Amino acid sequence: MRIYFLGTGTSQGIPVIGSKDPVCLSSDMRDKRLRTSIWISWRGLSILIDCGPDFRQQMLVSNCQRIDVILYTHEHADHTAGLDDIRPFCFQMGRMPVYALQRVMDSLKRRFDYVFATENRYPGAPAVQPYIIDSNSDLVIGGQKIVPIEILHGDLSILGYRFDDFVYITDAKYIPDSEWEKLRNIKILVINALRINPHPTHHNLEEALAFIAKVNPEKAYITHIGYELGFHEKIQQDLPKNVYLAHDNLQLEMTEFP
């Protein structure tokens, strides 16, 4: 399994337009963050989680040549606004399979109605094949099991995903008691931490570290980071030894899962 962090920033990215904050002016490339998304190569599948406004740039930088399926965590624009840019992949493979909660799929259909159209389609428009996720049922894609995990983004129910012993969660504030069982015995956890101060719908750093301690993975990587968290280098120095700040274009290899 190869895990590629396409973007690790919050909804405005870093640097924020017009900001003079020192983190936004940093020359450290690890402090420059596109909107959060991840690309997983796993057992012959090329999986994208979320397709935000930086999707085109992320595909070019990562040299991604194929996407087999898109899994959505939720409907917010920083996770969905790049859907039109999947066109090159659709030209190669036809309709792109997209998986989402019913509410999220309904939102995508309203915002990208031409993408979902089955008649009188605009020439050159991307095309998708929608699949609705039930958070209580495992997905089977390409013969592989993927476990959806219900997460609360404030009051909004969204999804994380488990692939074997790897779990990806972003935009979390809470997790229902019923979902903790899905996090047992994992090797790598990705979890969000927006900033130092509390936030109503996202983990801050303290909450993310408490979450990591409870799950107890071998390693954890923090994503969906805002400039208010601070400089990458300084924050990393103060983290527990098995916890790392993710950064754009970071690649991980899990050799147990080809």
C-alpha cells in the first residue's frame, strides 16, 4: 500500500490569500498546504479520497496517471469542488465510480448536475457512476473490503475509511461510541488537527493527540492543518515520538499490504 498526501491544509489552504501571518510567509515547503486529499494505491486499486479545488494541481504534481474510484468524506467545497477536473480520467476510463453518503451525493448532483446527467449531456463533460454508502455496511471495491467509519464534524455526520490496518479520518470533532470498534488494532492513523485553540467542528491539537492516544496506532499523521497551528518544524519537535505532521506530497509505504 502506498499513501500519498495530495494536500494537508484546511479550507483556505496555506498560505491564506492576503495573510501576513509568519506561517503564511514561511519559506519551508512543509508549511505550504493545498486542500486536504489523499491518494491510495492498494492491491491494484488507485483510490482518491475527496476531490477538492486543488485537484488538478495535485494530479500534476503527484504524476497520478489513473484513478479507479473516488470516496467522499463529506460535501464541503474544500473536499468536492474539483469534481469537474476529473475529465481526463473519464476520457480514459468512462464513468468514474464515486461513493458517498446519500446526503453528499444529493449535494453533488445539485452543484454538478451536468456531471450526473444521463440525457442531453454536454460534450466533454465528466461522467460519474454514483454509489451510495451506508455507514453501517462495508464497501467491496475491486474485491477489496473498505470499512466506512461514521465521524461527527460538529453536528454533521461524515465518513472516515479503514483499509486493512490503515485508517483515514479528516474534519473530525467527535466519534460515536459505536464506531470505536472499527479503530481497533490499526498500524497507521491519519487524523485532523486544525489549530492550537479549540474549534467547534474540528479537533484542535490537544484533542487530536488524545484521540491518537486512545486508538494507540503504531504511527499517526496529522492532516487538515490551518496556519494557526504554527510552523511545521516547531510543532513536530513537540509531538510524541510516533506522531507526525503530514505535509503535501508526503508518501508512506505499508509493505504488509501490496
